Amino acid sequence: MFHPLPLYVGLRYVRARTHKFFVSFITWVSLIGVCVGVAALIVILSVMNGFSDELRDRLLTLSSDARIVASGPQAPGAEQWAAASRAAAGVSGVAGVAPYLEAQVLAVSAPEMLPVTLRGIDPRREAAVTRVARTLTRGSLSELAPGSDRAIVSDVVAERLGVDVGDELTLLITTLAPDGTPAPKLRVLTVAGLFEAGLEEQEDTLIFANLDDVRALGVAPSGAGLHVRFDDPLAAPRLAPLIGAQLPAGLRIIDWTTDNAGYFRAIRIEKTMMSLILLLIVAVAAFNIVAMLVMVVNDKRTDIAILRTLGAAPPRVMGVFITQGLIIGWLGVALGVAVGVALALNVTRIVPALERTFGFSIMDPNVFYDTSIPSDLHWANVLSICLAALLLTALATLYPAVRAAGTPPADALRYE
């Protein structure tokens, strides 16, 4: 049954101004420590969420949300690909389906040579499955007409090979002769455009051409299939199995979370370790609450004895000090949430202001493609941080409260 005595006395102890200086100092240090720890956790996790979202967007710029590929060594026929395209397009939540063909070739522009991936696409359907059109700095996908022998290359490839829009680019292709022996073949393409996606791993080795032109080269494909795009990329793990269940035999679907599992596994591990490290700030503040309450218990031994003499049971005495510790800890959590949310929502404005004021750059433009600090506040993270901090501060009150409840009244009043 609830009794107002612990709450009333606990509140009086929090507001009391008769504490010794050291006790008051530790109280403020505990409150500020909890506040700083909670705010730091919210801001850091929001920034890491922002970087994770940015990485996902860049990974999906030149690729699709999912790929339908052959599951065995035997190449599927045209009817199987057509059936797979119809099956994927018929699933609710699918925004587009388009074919692609990839081949490993050697790009030559004397005296430079560079191994690249030549990706054949359908320009009319590509915009429905990837975001390549957004990355074009010069030219357009419409210039990749069938039979035009044109290509769109990345700024990185163009710089390394020393070519520009309108220049010719020679491809050295390995084909198979009728007797099965490898035979080299040269094909000249005209650079029709440039793109820049901000993802060096893909930009270094990727060239786009028309799907029919790549097929006409006669090169053995290193990858062929269908690109699938969803209305919501985050729904890929849920929608991909629905499509996979309707695919013809010999085909399977791979979503972007599987293709890039290594990236996001590393981010999850980093976020977990960073959360544990920053949670130590809250833990240290919780230990300060323990020390503060122990000193308050020693200072209030006479009050405890009087309460016990008047009939207060040990649980009610415990409630007094648990109330005092919880108010201090939870006030720190509330302030930390307010500060952390405010900072997380304004990181994109605060960081540039700090860089201009102090004349430094957090993200060196000579090293990083994008020097902005992204932030994506997830309220689920805020809730989990609050619960963890509240739990730590609640646990910190138990030992001093038990110690207070065990104070013998006779011993406390012997010398009063």
C-alpha cells in the first residue's frame, strides 16, 4: 500500500540546504554526470545513424534494392527471366524491375589501362531501379541508345584514363572461340557522359553502356539478372522472400542487406561498443549517487532513528532514500534527454558554426567526399537510453537505502 511519508521526506531531503558542501558537490556532479552521459549517447547514436543512412543511400545509388540472379551454373532462358520479371513486378511494394548484364573488361586509353566492370542497362527502365541518373554530372542516360556504342564512365575512371566526354575509349574483351579457347577482341566506345556517386569502391571500376551493345560484344557475362527496387528500401528483407517464393526454378533473389552485410554488421558492432563506452559515464555518475546517499545516510542517522521510533517500518525508511536518489538521477536523465535531443536535431547547424568559429574541420575535405556531419534521431534509441540510465540510477539507490533501513535506533540516539 502506498504511503506518502517516504516521498514527502525524500523530497524534503532533496530541497534541504543544510547538507555539507561536499555532499552538495557530489549531488551536482552526479546530476551533471547523468545528464552528460545521456546527452552524449543520444547525440553519438544519432550521428552514427546519420552516417549509416548516408552509407546506405550511396550503396543503393549505383545498385538496386535487390537482385534476381541465377542460382546454378546453367544460364536461365529468356522465358524464365520474363517470368521472374512479371513475378517481381506483381508484388505489392515493388517500384520497378529492369534487366542488367555485367562483364569484366580492360579499358584502354593509351598509355593507361584499367580493369573495369562494364554494366549493360536499359536506359528507359534504369531510372525505376537505381539512382544513377541523379549522379550524372555530364550527359544523360538517353544517350545510351542501342547500337550507339556509347558509354558513361565515372569521374574517377575518366581521370585515370585521361578521357573526357566525346573521347574514344577502347575495351579489350576476352571472348570464347568456337573451339572454347579464349580470344581477345577490341571494341571502341565513345564517352557520352560522366557520373559521380561519392562511393569510391564502385566508381573506380564501373562503366555503363546499353544492354544490347554489351550483349553484342559476345563477352562471357560475369553477372546477369534483374534489378528490383522497392518503395521502401528498408522493406527489402521482408519483400525479397515474397518475390523469391514466386521465382521460377534456377533463380534466386538477393536483397541489399545481404549484399552489404559486412558494412552494416561493422556499424552495428561499432554502435554497440560506443553505447557501452558512453554508458560508463552514466555508471560513474550512478556511483557518485551511491557515495552521496551513503554520506546523507550517515548525516541523517538521528532522523532515521526518530522515524523508526515513531513506527516507520524499514521499507519506508528505504523509500525515503530511494526517492532522494531517484529524483536526482531521473532529473539528470530528463535534462540529458532534453540537451541530447536538441543537439541531435541541430547537429547540421551546430557543427558548421563551430568549424567557422574555431577555424578547424572535423571532416577533412582532402580525405572525405562529404564533409557534413549527418544526424538521424531515432526515438527508439532515446527510449532505450532513458531506460538504461533510469535502471542504473535506480540500482544505485539500493545499497544506501538498505543501509539506512538497517540503522539501529538505539545506537543512533545514544549520544544525542
